[in-house]
Amino acid sequence: MSIQTIFKDKKVPEEFDVPLKKNYDKYLLNGTIKTWKGKTSEVYSPIYTANGEGNYEPTLLGTLPVMGEKDALEALDAANEAFNNGTGSWPTMKVEERIKCVEKFAELMATKRDEVVNFIMWEIGKTLPDAQKEFDRTVDYIYDTIDELKELDRNCARVKLHSEVYAQIRRGPLGVVLCLGPYNYPLNETFCLLIPALIMGNTTVFKPAKFGVILITPLLEAFAEAFPKGVVNILFGRGREVATPIVKSGRVEVLALIGNSKSANALQSQHPKQNRLRLVLGLEAKNPAIVLPDTDMDLAVEECVLGSLSFNGQRCTALKMIFVHENIIETFNKKFVQRIEQLRCGLPWEDGVKLTPLPEPGKPEYIKDLIEDAVSKGAEIINDGGGDTHHSFVYPAVLYPVNEKMDVYHEEQFGPVIPILSFKDVQEPIDSIVNSNYGQQVSLFSKNSDTLAPLIDSLVNQVCRVNINSQCQRGPDVYPFVGRKDSAVSTLSVRAALRSFSIRTLVACKNNDLNKDILNDILDNNKSNFVSTNYIL
Ligand code: G3H
């Protein structure tokens, strides 16, 4: 299919329609859904629709608030008041009660599935199955988090005695958390920060990413209904105008951000007392695949296509470089290109579509620059139509042979361009990983355990997940999602996130009659939410 025709004469099936040109003017401040009266910005979809004169234009979805410093600080005040130096009702609430609020939120959220899924498709161009998966995975994540917290709490429901000191050790909240999510997983990755932060007793200010923002609006009521006032505050606007003043004020204890290290560095440097700011960051990556001579070729090709092109390569975990042994490079390249040719391009809701429009307006231009730079330095586009662009759609470009002089070797392309390099000695890709600024994951392809074992042993100390004959990925979400170097700070997983958003706190006393009487009295009469041996079932 020619990409010039993929958006032409298409009707949007009724069930995937969203309201157009709507003023999305609601936001959540201090427990109340407010109506925004100030400046707004237009939100366009990467999906082009007919304008009535036979031309196609990016679809105007509507407008969103552009909030500023004053609004950001109001939200921060609300979150600080709800935390109230750790004495607010939310941080001191019994864990079961907080769990009930989160359960209520999950129930209300589930009722908005279709609406949110449609916006995921329209706002960021994610395919229907992937958008549905993102929603369902997020709801599962919430319920898994609840189970994990119950387990954590049960393990803490006891008073220990060691070296004649009694202690009850729990995990306490940190304070106010500023949550900033990414556009590629605007629901899932953001909620993987927000939900553990909340359930551990922190209060939050949350600003959605630069794209994938309207999809949060159907959930405002659920947040307002499920959580006490001030616990969740949701703002819209640019990071510079909203997030910067919040960090600069010093009245925020955690910066939780999935995005890139430049924005993370710029933000964290604004905090007046940097040692007080805990960082929970998922940042960029340049995950390589290393395809060894004794590989199962079809399996390697399949996983490399999935790894490099799921959601058009817009995943932090995407395979962004493919190193292939020189003995098999020809066959690999041929099969890889053939497999890409089978991927269907089109609109997100069309059956079997894998390649879709890109939400970042400047992305096609950026990809073109990467391709031109690589070609000027000796690479070829080895697939027919590679890099062809039609409005917001870019057909994947497979570049070979790529070398260190090219921008695409160093930059996180986060899009449909795939650099392939051949190697003679496996030390070459290892050196590339060692010298890279990133250290998230790697994929190794070989049928031979003797080939793989020594590589595994050297690479586990360079990256945080070594995938064998499998693409790189975050899931399942119970596994640690983490990275070395500029790829992450702190660990996320259902369990690890609860730890990342809390701090160990203990109540301790020397073993004597007075202290034992006090402890017994508190425990027997349920006088404290912290000192308690109650067991959550
Ligand atoms: O963008 C980064 C995401 O965490 C990747 O998650 O591997 O499940 O697509 P995924």
C-alpha cells in the first residue's frame, strides 16, 4: 500500500469517534473540579481528517488550559496542606482506608475505558489493541499494587526485639510528590508513579505529558470522588511554567518523572535544598540487540522487528541499535526488511495495523535529518520507501551500515528509524555499550548457552536487564524496571515503587517495664495507626 493513500477517504467508525473542537476546561484543585477561564492551547491529533475542501489537516481535538506559576503554586499549597507536615489525614490514615480510596478510584476508572482508549488513539496514534492493553495493564497495576501493599503491611505488623530494643518498622510517606509522565505511555507510566506515591500516603501534584493529555480529563471526577481534598491535584500546561516553580519553591519532596534527562536535570537543579529531593526517574535509553552468528534467525528477526517498531519505536525500551555478526548480516538484513514490509500502515483502529502517525509535530523532520546525516556518512536505506513521509506518518527506515560518526548511533531516535551495524568481534558491541551514556537493557540472540553465558555475565554489570532471544521490554510490571547511567534513578515495579515512594521509619524503645506497658496499651487499645499489629486481609 502506498503511504500517500492511507489516510485518504477513510471514515472514522462511530465507536472510535471523539468529540471535536471541545474546550477541555476542567482541572482538579484541592478536591474540587474547577473550570479554567484563562489562556488555552489547541490540541491537534496526529491523525489527519478531511477539511471539507478536499484537503487533509491535523484534526483539531479541542483546547486545554495553559496554566502558569500562580496555578502551580495553588496546587502545591493544596498538596502541602493535605500532607500538613505528615500530620494530615491522608499521611496518617490507616493503610486499609487508603487502600479503599485507591480501590474506589480503580472501579470508577474502569468505567471510562472506551473514552480513554479512544483518546489514546487520537492523541498519540497508538493502535487500538495497544491502547486497550495500556488501559487494562494500568488497572491491573493498581490492583497488584494494592495486593503488594497489603503484603508489605502484613510483614510490618509486628514488634521486633533485637539487642534489648523493641521496634516496629514500617514505611512512611515522604511528602509532596510532583508527577510528570511521558507521552508514549500517557496513562500507564504516569499512573505507575502516581498510584504508588498516593497509596504510600504522599500527596501529589500531577501534570500530564505534552501529548496524551485530554485522555486524563475523563478521570478527573474519579480522582475527585475517590481521594480526600488536596491529595491529588491535576494541572495542565507546559513543564517550564508549571513544574519549574513547584520545584523552585522547595516545597516538594519527590520529583517523579518519566521523560528525558535534560528536563530532569533542569528541574532538579531548581530545588533549593537538593538533598531533600528524592528522584524517581525513568529516562532515555539506547537499548541494543546483539545478534550472534549462531542465532535462530527467524526468531531474532521477529523480536528485533517487534523491539524496534512496536508503537513506531516510541518506547524507552525499544531496540534502538541492532548489532549483527558479519557472517549473517546479509541474511539478517534481507529477512528483517521483508518482515517490515509485512507490517500494515494505517489508522490506529484499523484491523492489524502496526505502523501509525507520530504525535510529535517535529518528528518527521527530525527523522529525516537523522537519515540524511547517516546517508551522508556512508549508510544506505536498505528498505523500499524507508523514511517516506506523509504528513505525520513516517515509513520505517532501516539504515545500514551505521557507524559512530552518525547522529543516529548516539541519539535516542524514539521513532521509526533502525540503525544496523555489523561486527566481527563481540567486543565491538560490548565496547559500544560501555561507552554509551545509557544503561537500561540489551537483547542477546543466540541458540548457544556457551556463547551467551559469558556475555550475560559481563553485560549484567552494564545494563539492568539482559533479554535472551527476546526484545527489550518493561513488563511484566512486577519485575524491576530500572537503568544505569543516564537511563534511570530509582527502581519501579509493583513492589519497588512502593519502596521508592516511601522511607523506612521505626518506633523503638529499650526493653523495660515502663516501655512494655506503653507499647501494650497502645497495641491493645488501637491507639496508634503506626504502632499496630493489625493484620490486613
Ligand atoms: O517507554 C517505556 C516503557 O516503559 C516501555 O514499556 O516495554 O512495556 O513497552 P514496554
